[in-house]
Amino acid sequence: MTLWRRQILAIIRIDLAKTFLAKRGLWIYLLALAPLLPLVGHWLFGRGNMANDQLGDDVQAFAVIFQFFYLRIAIFFGCVGIFMNLFRGEMLDKSLHYYLLAPIRREVLVAGKFLSGISAALVIFCGSVILQWFGIFLHHGTQLFGSFMNPGPGLSHLMSYLLAAALACIGYGSLFLWAGLRYKNPLIPAAILLVWESLNGVLPAVLKKISIIYWLKSICPVSLPTPPGAKGSVWNLLIFDIDPAPVAVASINLLLLAAFVLIAAALRARTLEISYAAD
Amino acid sequence: MSSDIVFDNISKFYGEILGVNKVNLTIPPGITSLVGPNGSGKTTLMNLAAGLLRPTRGSVEICGISPGDPERYFRITGYATQYDGFPKGLTGYQFVHAYLRLFGFSPSDTERLAWDAIDRAGLREAAPRKIAGYSKGMRQRIKLAQAIAHKPKVLILDEPLNGLDPLARAETIALFRQLGQEGSHVLISSHILHEVDLISDQVVMMSQGYVVAEGQIRGVRDEISDQPMQILIRCDKPEYLASQLFDKEQVVEAKLHADRQGLLVRTRSAESFYKLLNHIALDGVSIESVAPADDDAQSVYEYLIGNTGDTK
């Protein structure tokens, strides 16, 4: 195995332990598992109603939770917690210099850190998607659940949600890793991004595409109906009324964005200095 | 290829604030101490040597390699910083082991090197415990173990004796000596000047971002011509000897030692004073010893930098 591969594996091993086992990361698990709470309630109190037509309601309910809460809140803030800490957290702990004093190229360090972050984020957030999926649909009974998954659209929907969650982690993760390297207080650019993503619904069509949430929404398999009276209300901030992009285009665009941002992060890392007192 | 640490006209500014300025140094193998007051630029110089800071001007090379080539540079360099930060949740062994893996060693070599370093730092018993429970001295020693674990040719240590108890200090100084004798460069910053005397083959004295003196302490002392040399003479008749010396032109000052068992003489020419002393010794004074009293780091430091403030 080449040296840089062994180094990346070593970085992942060090950082994964910190991400998965750190007490200060507990809120990320809670955030990822939060959608399960209403689903468990739904499961407990909706057991008597297993009519076939309710499965369609659950498909809509899942889509609402996924698009309004999971992508915009859970994954967004989860990635803030995971990826910003990869560099900025170690600067605050005064332990980043141990990496910088190892015979490792800074580009390899950025790659290793990103891979460790993305590994943790994928396990947490994609794992939660699968739990939510089973949580909301399994109470319809295994037979109905089985036919919904295949030959019904369930399996392809699940795959689309997993792809959207994964690309959200990659897209937001790369941006927050870069922000952690670039800014002393990376929460400020994160807040600006949150506002931008939230305002996206009221921006002109061209500007809507300059966001991550637009491309993620394009990957989601179920489009949300506009609630009655939503026009002109706060709902406008959350709803996209332009055509979604094809899934392949959306996926490639998000991957290209992440690659571009990671290159910027690697360039930044090459000139990184350790001056903890100033940080 | 040079085997030295070379600072070539290196400067570092933090915005408008001077870190170090126009430093030209060539440091040979052995133990070199960086001495200077707070803010004199010692840590900046060490961080530049370790590649943690980028110079505003100039360059640094170790054995002909620059920090821009990290895969070679950090294989021969180890640095124990003064930062008291550690990755959370690790034991002493896990800490040394985890960062050794970044060097690409095999698992068995990594384990062996980690235990070797931990043994040299005297922490085998504490190694399975979490670092969060370590004393200051133990944290200093585990940092030292981490810095030496890959057997670097150049070891940079920022205040490595801080927080160590007397026994650990003695053991650590012995380790530095051993590393120096093995041909390594050991670059140490310390504010405990009598330990600098004990440890160092050479010193670099810094003040306000500039190097004010470098070399072996005695050599540096010889070059301070505006300060008369101080010589301590142990003898059986110090009062008589003082009376004999008062009117001699070679002697600037003569005073009895605090224990009244000797005489402290200040002279502008040690050589002519020794000749004079030979004559006086023939005159019935039994001289036990004659030794320079101000060619230690403390004296040289006070002559060059002054004794205002501490030396950290």
C-alpha cells in the first residue's frame, strides 16, 4: 500500500474515534435520530389504521420530514458539527500541530480529514434514513411493506433519499471543512449559508440554482404539494417552484462543487500556520 | 549536503509585530539552548524550524531539506511544543502510537517504536492511562516521547523541563545528553539558566527578535570585552591577598567572597592577572583554586540582555 493511503487510513482511524465516541458529538446523533420521534408516535398510535391509502400519506409525510427538517436542519447542522471540528476544533484543542509535524502532505491531510468526516456523516445520517424508512413504513405490515418496496416504488425512493442524504453530507461537509480552515469563526459563514439556503425559495430562478438545497431537492423522489394559502406566506421560503434538475445532473454538480471546495481547502491547508494564541 | 540546521536571513512578522528579524544561524549537532526573555522570539524561531510557521522572509533548512518537503523534513525532525494540548480521550500509548502511524510504519514497527519512546521518557506504567489524568510533568514527558518516537535526527523542544520534578529533570537532561552524544541536534529553549549551563554545548541568546550572541558560553563570554572578567580565587588568606591586589593596575575590583573563604576579582585582562597571581602565590599565600566566575549562561545573559524581567 502506498504511503499516502496508509496515512489517510491512519487519519481516519484517529478522527473516527473522536467523531463517533466524543461526548460533545452526542447532539449530532440526537439531531439525526430526531425524525424517528414523530415516526415512532405514528407507529404507536396509528397501528389500527393500516388501510392501503394511508401508505400514500406516509410517503408524503416522509418527504416533508426529509426535505424540510432532515436536509435543511439535521444534516446541515450535523455537518457543521462534524466537519468544522476537523480542523477548527483541533485548533481550539491545540492538537492540530501533531498532524502538521508528521511527514504528510497537507493535501493528503485534507483528504484524510474529509474522508473521516464523510465516513462518520454517512453512517450517522444515511443510517438514520434507513431507520426512519423502516419506522414509518414497516407498521403497515411486512406484506404491504414488501410489495411497496418491490415491485412498488419504495426501494427506488429509499435509494434516492440515501443519495440525497449522502450528497448533502458531501456538499455541506466540504464547505464546512473549508470554512473551518479558512475562518477563525466558521459559524459566521455557516449562518450566512443557512440564510441563503432558506431564502432560496423567494429568489429568482437563476439564483435558486446557486445553492446546495436546490440540487438536493432535485434528487428527492417525491415533490411536495404547495399547501393551500402558502403563496405569499413563510412557506415560500421553503418551497421551490422551478423545475428540478435531472438526478444525474444534480449529483454531478454537487460532486463537482465538493471537489472544487476541497481543492480550495487543500490550497488553504498548504499555507496553514499554527498560532494558537491568535486563534 | 549540510547536516546542520540553517536559518538563512529569516524574518517573521505577525502583521506589524516583529517575531524574529534577519536571523542567520547555523546550528551544528549537539545540544543548543535558545535563551531570551519573554517575547524575544525563541518560540517563533522554533516554530519556523518546525515548519509550523512560514517565514515572512528568508528560509530554514535542516540537513538541506526545507519544510516544503514534509515527507522528508518531518521524518528527520521531532518537535515537542510548549502547547499543552492533546487529542481528547487518548491514553499515553494511544497518543504516541496514533501519530506514529502517520509515518507509514508497519503495525509491529509502530508498536515497538511507541514503547521504545515511552520507555525512554519513563512512562511505561502510566502509558495505558488517559492523558487527561496526567500531571503536568507526565504530559511534558509524553510529548517528549511522541517527539522522539520516530527517532529524528533533529529534536526541537520548547521549554521541555517545565513542570518536571527534580528526579524527572535529571532523567530528562540525561536523555538529552544521550541524544546529543548519539549525534542528534537537540534544540532547547529554557529559562532556567543554570540548567542551560548543564545541558548545552552551545547557546543562542535572543532579545527582541534578534540573535544577540551565539556559540559556546565561554567563547561568548570572551567576546564581551566591555565587562571585566570575574575570577574567584579560593585561598587560605583572602584578606591578605586582597590587600596585595588593590593597587595593581590589572585589577578593577576585589572583594571577599560571601563565605570569606575566597576572593572575587574583576579584571580587564585575565592573562596578565594570572601572571600577577603567580608572583603573589610565591609570597606565602596558599591558593586552592582559581576559576572564572562569570562565564556561565546567567552572567553572559545579564551582560548581554540585562536582568530585567524573567528569562522565559
